[in-house]
Amino acid sequence: MTSSALTYAVHIADGMPTTNSDVPPDQSERSWSPTSSVLISNGGEALLVDPLFTIAQSEGLLHWLSEREAPVTSVYVTHGHGDHWFGLGAVLQQYPGARAFALPEVVEDMAYQSSPEVLKAVWRAWFPEQIPEQLVLAEPLEGDVLTVGGAEVRPVRLGHTDSDNTTCLHVPDLGLIVAGDVIYNNVHLMLAASDADGRAEWLRALDTVEALAPTAIVAGHKDPAAGDEPRHIEETRRYILDFNSGVRRTGSTLELYEYMLERHPSRINPGALWGSCRAAKG
């Protein structure tokens, strides 16, 4: 995983149970998908992308970071969903010289996701006693470039994917896309917040990523056993197109769920699919 002076490494936090009681008929619980964090380094400094979520995930991430050669000098957050950044405070406490950045609209979404109302209704309800008490927001990024050891890395605005105002991070020197949630790697997509217009925007976001011609893509939610090949662009696209077809051809939540499982039997975390089907069919 090297190119010139830059390297990247991937840490994956395992999937975990939630208290969400809306469980698919073939499952015993609703789970959260495995989530990735990526470290881009030149050996002297390092940029961490998406510092994960729960207290336990933060502990695992910090242990992993302690074994890396370079200290974290900056952090980038791809989008506002709390499972990708609630662990930011722990990272900044461990690396007090580091600064955390996100695009301005993402910082606004971070503020919303960490509001008392959303924390109570969603994050602390689904993950009781697992969310850090103190949540730290990123700084709004001025301009459109970050650097690691003088090499440029570029946030790319993607609009709506599994939520609004999502981005990925392009690392040209590595041919790398750190995808956030625009790409899912052998994990069922979370389409619950994406109506027909949102799914169309997501498809356009995939075109944007594809045009960058990456040689490696690290998905924000990925199967730990899967590689990071560019084919996951097309596989994510096919999943959305199949979901669109299923919405038209099926009449109920269960029918849509079974339609998608038939076409994507190997993807992990079917609970995410169940939530998507609920949103589409009621």
C-alpha cells in the first residue's frame, strides 16, 4: 500500500448489536455494520480519516494508532453521521497537536447529529452507555486541499449518498479514494434516508468517484474479509439499481427484502437492508 512517500493503512471496527427492536424476520437482532478508519502517512506525519464511533471502538483505534510509525497530525471527517466521528475527542486527546477538519456543511451536520435531541432519540437510544459524553466537532476546512508531508489530498463533494452533504477523500499519489459512505464493500447499503431522488443523486456520486479512476477504494462500511478494489463502485451502483427495480416490482417490506437478498445473498448486515425496505414500503 505504498506510492512515493505516502502509505495508507486501514483499521476496521467490527459490527455490533443495537437496541433497535425492528428486526428482520430471519434475524435475532439489529446490528450496525463494520466501519473503517484510514490512516494516510509519509512516515513523519499522518492524516486519520473518520475516527469511528463508540468508546470501545475508540479504544481499539487508539491501540492500533499507537502501533503506527507516524503520529496523527490531522483528522478528516467525510460526513456528519456519528458512527464516523463521535470518537474524534479521544483521538485529539491522545494527539493534542492534531487538528480535525471537515467541509463547512459537514460541520453543520456534525452539530445536528450531536444535538441533544438526536443523541437521545437515536445514538444513545440504540447504543446505551457506549457514546462518549463529550463530543468534539471538526473545524471547517478553508479551501479544498489537505496535505500529508507536502502531498495533496482532496475532499470531493458528493452531495446525497446515504445522507446529505457527503464527501470522499481523494489521494492522487496513491490512486486512493477513502470513500466514506458513497461506496459499500460487501455490506448492505443503508438506503433508509434515500428516496428515489436521493438514490439518483447517489448514482451520480458514483459517477464522480469513477471519473477519478482510483486503483483502490476503502469503503466506510466494509466486510473485513473483502479487498479494496475499484469494482466496488459498480457493485454499489448495481445494488442501488436493483433496489430501484425492487421498489417497483414488490408490494411490501418483506417482499422487497427478499427480492434484494436473492440478488445480494453474500452481503453482510441484512438489518441495514431491512431498514431500507421499511423506509421504501412503510
